[in-house]
Amino acid sequence: MEQQTYDFASYTSFRETVNDLTESLEQLREYAASLNLENTARSIGDIIEKSAGDHFEVAIVGEFKRGKSTLINALLGQEVLPADVLPATATLNRVTYSKDPYVVVEYKDGTSEKVDINHLADYVTKLSYESEKKAETVKEATVYYDTDFCKNHVDIIDTPGLNDDEQMTNVTMSILPEIDAAVFVISANSPFSQFEKEFLENKMLTSDLGRIIFAVNCFGTFSKEDEDRIVETVEKRICSYVMDKAKKVMGENSKEFAVYKRKIGKPKVIGVYAKKALIAKENKDEQMLIESNFPTFESVLETMLTKERGSITLQILANKIISSGSEIINSIVIHENALVMETDEFMEKYQLAIEEIEEIRTKKREEFVRINNAANKVFEQLQPILDDYWVKIEETAMQVIDDYQMAGEDLKREKLKIVYEKLTQKIKENIENKAQLICEQIQNDINVGLSEEAVRLQSFQDEFFESLNRIQELFSVPAKHNRNGGVADSIIGSVIGTGGIGGLFIGFREAGVKGALLGGLTGLTTWLATSFLLVTTVVGGAFLTPAGICIMALAGFAGTFTGKFAVDKFLVQERIDKFKVNMKATVKKQFHEMKINSDFTESVRQQVYNSFSGLKAQIEQETEIILKDTQKTLDDLNDVKQQKKVMSDNEKIRLQGIAENVGGMLADTYNLHRALTEILSDDEE
């Protein structure tokens, strides 16, 4: 039979696939509940609930006056957000779908207010003194609007302009860990300012390149030759920045850097003319829209969200169907065969099955000890970096002071304060960047440790499924004893052939469903992206690995550097070197206070153990769903056997119908699962 092909590169096809998988899960939840598989039913319900609220989030990022708001309006097809020749956006503005247009303004004090959409500019811009003051009190404004783009379950987030002021830059940074993709808007007239270069190098992680589209705005004012040259220049610069950063984080001679260098893709750089696209959409001018190159940009964004990011979502749903469907069939087969057995034979096998379950749990506890040891090993390996953290921060600050160019007249009273403020700001920027780099190196080491442990745990996963298979085989019944054929016989061949339905778990695993206990996907990168979506103990995100958010926050320790020194004592100094000596002494004193007030080592220790605890939590959750329901099935059968009940013909027909439906569902989902695995594996290569 010809293998079915799948297309996830459009919003429509992606959403249809999500709906199909959700319907299958709903059916499985009903089956699980009818079979008293409470844990399986509850777990399916959790996945369905999460999927119902899922939508893509795209942040539009860039320096002020690069055309971010105009690009968003072009995506929406109409002027929804305020744009102006002056820096406009002063808050986070989220655009989401609603038939009726309105705005909900969420304030920093926790209150919220519903306002008319025509008054949005009064709350979120810097277009007037009053609106700027109002915007300072706003945390986020959500714009509900009827647009075709947002109908696709996509929210757009308009961010304040980078480099407009430090507070607004921090607001933009705060949203990045929570989004699925970013559009970095660059001006074609002056691509890559110094701030943009530093932002990409120091704020965007090296692993983020595949989730960023670089939109070079204001195309159409250049010749085709110049436009091609601009795109090529931007691509080369981005690759250079990313590779340089990767060397610093991973180490140029490391195995991780070698892998990263092989798999790094070409940056998504697209020239667009957002203003032209907006006008074209408003006037329904197809030719003008094509000339703006906006359809190309929209197509790349759609594919990024649905095929690349969306494949992870689909894989989670598909894997849940496979694991839950297999458990349901397992329960039916055990149920049917156990009732055919003589009571004495059943009791003997029941006891063996219970012992097998306890043996699995014993092995799991042993694995958890090994995971703890792996966490200890990672933390021990990080100790030299932690011991050196404040030394490196201080060295960075001292180097800035040594390298700072000063003239004799800079020590005059009227200039010294300005010099001091500039030098203090430069120290702050450099120590923040150094702290950021160290934290990313720490995060990389944690990820390497997690990767090694995930690979090692494959052997436990194999043992786990082999144990389940042994339990199934305990209750296998020769065909001659099962006169009516039985459920197993009715669906053999409807799913992947594995030598009998009793081997269903092993069959799926051997057929390619590796990593079922770690999210059901191949490769740690995919596991990190998926499994932690199901574990509440560790918070993950699209732009950061699960442990990343906390580690990134550690860089903020450097942000406590205030530079609020007493300037007067410098005024009597006439020599630059004496000024710098005093500056160094004062900076060192503040670093000493920062070190006392913030235990960096303890924060990293917690981060390491939280990361590995997330690994244990995922395994605990996935194994116990199966083990508890398997034991519940056996206990229920034990009660039935003690009461000498038999299965009615109607019950046999009901179970056979469930098994056949689930078998077909598994076969269909497995094909989808294989297609998704190929997509995700390609992304990792």
C-alpha cells in the first residue's frame, strides 16, 4: 500500500491535523474511561486541554523606527496598530483574533481595563506627553481584532523599539522566552547598526537562528542588484555573529561546536517593503503586493510556524495517541485472555505480573539515583566556572577602565560627571555581556549533561517496554483455548505486524518510536522542546531550553551594578591614572557587595538539579500512567476471577470493537508519527 504523504506547511492543513488528532484523543479518552484506565484517561485529558488553548506567538523585534508596527499592519491587512514618524510603541501590544474589535489594557499594578480600539494610541504610544505617561503604567495591551491572519491561531506581539531606552529594551527581552518565532526588522537603508550587532551577539542565543526571520524593510527604493547585495551582506554578517558566539559558548574545539557548525542553516533574510504591502492589501492591488515581496515573507513565516514549530506540537499529540492506544489494547488483551484462564493459572500469573511491576519500579528508583549522580557530576564540572565567575566579571570591568580613552580636560569639573556616566554605562554593558556569556556556557554544559543522560536512559526504556511485554505474554492464551477467536486475533494485521498484539509496545518501539519516555521523539533537541511542555516542574520556552530561563536571569546579577559612586572625591584628582585607580577601587568594592548579596553558585546548583529533576519527572509521569493502569486492570480481573464471573458475548463484542477502532487509529497515527520524525530529524542534522 502506498504510504500517505502529509503537508504541514500551511495554517489550514496544520489546524486540520491538530483537530483530527484531538478527535482521536477524545475517542481514546472515552475508551480509557470505559475500561477504568483512570490514569490514562486523565493524562489524555491534560493533553487535550493544553492543545485547546494552543496558538502560535510571533514577536516583532527591532530598533525603533525600523517599521515594526507597519509590518504588523501589513500582516493584518489593515492599519490596526499606531505608527508614526516618531518612536511610537511604548508597551507590549498583542494582537489576537476576535469578531468584535476592542482592547484590554493590563496595568503593572495588576488591574486591567477594557477600552475602545480607537483610543489605543492614548495608552501604548509616545506620541504625546499624556500617552507616554499613561504607557509607563501599562504592562501589556491586547488588541482583539477580526483579521484573517489571527484566525489562524496566531498572535502577533508588537514590542517597543530596542535602544529607545533601557527599560523598553528589557520589556522586549522579557517576552522572547515565551514566543514561537521572532521577526527581526532591519532597515535596508542602514542594515546592522552597532546596537543591532551587539543585541544579536549578546541577547539572542546561538540556537535561535532557525526561529528568526530577518525582514530587511524598505525594499523597493533600491535597484534589484542593490537589494540582492544588501540581503547577501546581512546573511554573511548574521552567520559571522552567530558562529563567533557559538565558539565562545561551546568552545571552538568542542564536539558540540563541530555538530553545531555542520547543522547551522542559512539565515532567513527577506527583503520587504511593508508600507507598500499595507497599501496594496488595503487597495487589493495584487501586482503591488507582489512587488513588495511580502507574500514571500508571509510564506516563510507560515512554514516556520506550522512545519517547523508546529511539527513538535503534532508529534506530542501523535505520541500520546500511540502510547494511550497501546495501553488500551494491552488492557483489552489481558482482560480477555485472563478470563479464559483457569483461576489457579490466573492467580499464579497475576502474582508474577505484580512482581514484574514492582521490579520495574525498583529499576526506576535505581535510574533516579543515577540521574542524581549525573546532576552531581555536571555541577562538579561547573565548579571551576563558578569559582571564577566574579573574578572574570571584575577583570572585565577593570579592562574597560584601563582601555577607556581620556584627555586631561576630561577631569575638569564640568566634564568629569559626563565622563563618569559614560564610563559607568560602558562598565555595566560589558559586565552584563560577560555574565551573559558565562551563563550561556553554563547552560550549554547542563544541556550536554542532559543529552548524555537521555542517551543512557534508552537502555532503561528498552527494559521498561520489555517488562511490559513479559506481562502481556504472561496472559497470552493458545488459540485453541479461546474458541471465539478473541480480540487479539481480530486486529492482528491492522496494525504494524510484530508477531502478535501482545508485542504491540515493543513493535512500535522497534519500528521507530524511540524515546517514548522522553517525549516520543528522536534527539535531545526535540526532547527538550517537547517533553518539558508536559512537565510543570520546569518551565520551558521556544527560545530557551528548559533550564535556560533561570540561567539567563542569572546574568541580571551584573545588572545590579549601579555605578552610584561619590563623584566629588574624584574632583580633586588631576591625573587620569589616579582617577582610574580610584574608579577601580570603588567598582571592586561594589562587586564585593554584589557577591555577598547574591549566591551565584547556589542559583546554578538549583538550576542544574531542577533540570535533571525535570528528566526524572517526565519518566515518572510516563511510566506510572502505564504501570498504575496495568495494575488496576490486573486487580479488577482478580476480583472478577474470585467471583467466578465470565465475559458476556456483548462485552466481547464491545471490547473487540474498541480494539479494532484503536488498532486502526494506531496504524494511521504511526504513519503520521514517522513523517513528523523525519521532519524533526532533518531539522537536527
